[in-house]
Amino acid sequence: MPERRLAKLGRHEGMVTTSLTGGEMARGDRPKADFSDVESASSSTAPSPSTGSGRTYTVRKGDSLSKIAKREYGDAQQWRRIYEANRDTIKDPDLIYPGQVFRIPDA
């Protein structure tokens, strides 16, 4: 079995390189990093648009924006608040569908 020793090879661009066999290792001889099994994730302290203030409501059969506003705010005239908070999802405020999930801004 060959003798293994740790040898300091020197500094290259601010990095110290070492070798277990004592021989020099050229920059091109290093194995490439394999990140194929890495999964992405994110972390932030800022609220994301989907988790901002307020809550969500899932539309049920027979709902309208004014019915949802009456239930959530006690005032059917507040339907525009829900509409404005969900303009990206609601194309026509008179046409909402069961299963749609709307952000309900805080009162």
C-alpha cells in the first residue's frame, strides 16, 4: 500500500490546495461537482403574494363577490375589495366559478 501523506502544495488564486499523495493536482484534474440531485427551495422573511395579509376563500356554487363580501365583511358593497385583490384571477366580476380561490384582504 502506498504511503499517504498530506502535503501543502501552495496558493493558487487565493486558495490553498493539498494532496493526499504528495503530488501536484492541476486545476483541470479536479472532479466536477455533481449537483444533479439538488432540489431548489427558497426562504424569505418577506410575505409572498399568496401568503400576504388576509386569508383565502374558496368559491362555492351560488357564490357571488357581493355574497362573499357580505359573509366576510358584513357589507355586500365591499365586493370591489375582493375583486381588486384578485384581478389576476377574476376576469369578469360577474363570472366567478366554484373552486376558485380568492385572497380576502383584512377588514
